[in-house]
Amino acid sequence: MEKVELTGDVFEIHDPEEKDSIYFLLKDKIHEFTIGLSDILECLKFAEEKGEVPELPEEWWYMLYGMYPQLSVHREMENEKV
């Protein structure tokens, strides 16, 4: 798996049609690409569910659900397992 690195560039896009307003520029040896904050948060939630990172307070996730509704899909999937 090829390693990517943060370039330090962050883009703010204020477009209601976009799911994110903040994007991070990453690069590998050949490509530059962006990843949105919601994608990073979804990865964090997945890692939390798999026990790879410590559990974060539910109140913290609730605040984010309002800003990034797609994160609540993970919560709905958790509730279905119970």
C-alpha cells in the first residue's frame, strides 16, 4: 500500500450542494487528491466501531451528526445490531 502525505493545504468550499466545506490536499508519488472532512470522520467512526481507536463521547458524535448527516448512518447500523 502506497503511503500518502498531507501537503498542508486545506480548501474551504462554501457550496450547499457539497457534503463538505473543508477538504485536505494529499499526495502520493504521482497524484494529488483531496479528501473531505466528512470522509475522515467516517473513517474515524469506523475505526472506533472496530476498536482501533478509543471510544469518543457520544455527545461529540451528536454534534457532528447535525453538521454531517451521513455520519448518522453508522449510528443507525449500530442500533440495528443491538
